[in-house]
Amino acid sequence: MSAALALVAALGENGVIGAGDRLPFRLPSDLKRFRTLTWGKPLLMGRKTFASIGRPLPGRETIVVTRDKDFAAPAGVHLAFSLEEALSLAKARAAAMGADEIILAGGGELYAALLPCVERMYLTLVEASPPGDALFPAVNWSDWIETERLTPEPQAGDEAKFAFVRFERKFKFT
């Protein structure tokens, strides 16, 4: 069985996912969910997203997609210089890890480029419209079905209300 490509993102009502290479809102509850969803799986992300995190995350394997051949990744981070190379590497790492998903963790350019390959989306829909320079790509929602929605009460440190929503693509890849 091949690992599914799953996208994880938090977005504001205006589609903003980033501001100045940082998250546009502070949501500790979302960060805990991100850890739970991604643990034991390969994480596929762009160079700017990796730089904003600043280090490989424990319990996951990080694959950074970059066009910059001079980018020096820290030990334990895999580099890919094309989308094809990134997906091939992510599939191999998922198989080696026994993971059923590859997590697409951003940013906006990578989401837009790989959205046609995504089978599942874990979105945190934030009830805020922050300013920002990175946007979630346009989605043809007729291709997706909402399979789960949780609306937990915001916890200490959460700056806004939000919903955790899971979407599955209506058709399966073969």
C-alpha cells in the first residue's frame, strides 16, 4: 500500500496562511494537533517553511524542496530539487517508516503545486482574517467531501476560535 499525500494547514477566513515567513496567528492547540497528525511520518515542505521552523522536528523525517542547489540542510534533513524527486523520496521514506501518510506541510507555493496530488486535507479553519503574504491555494471544493469537523473551545494562548476539519478527495488515486 502506498502512503497517501495529506496536506496540513491553518488558514484564516481570508485564506492567509503566513505573514513574513511566520504563522499569522498564535494557536497552541493547532500546534499540538499538528504534532499528533504528523508524528512518525515524512514531512514535505518548502525551504522557506523549513527556515521558519528552524530545525528538523523530532519523530518525523523532514524533506525540504528547494531550487537552491547551495542550500545547506542540517543533519537529518533530506533535500529534493524537484517535485518529482520530493514525492519519490517521500514515498520511499514513508515505506521505510511504515507510515500510511506523507504530510505536505507548506508553504503556499508547494500547496499550490501539489494540491492535484493530495488525497486528504487536515485544515484548521481560523475565525480571523490576519494580514499576510502567503495564501492557501484556490480549491475546487466539488472534488472534496468533509468527513470530520471538531470545534474545540480555544485553550490558553489561542488567539482565535477555530475548527479542525478533515476533507477527503472524492475520487481515489490508483
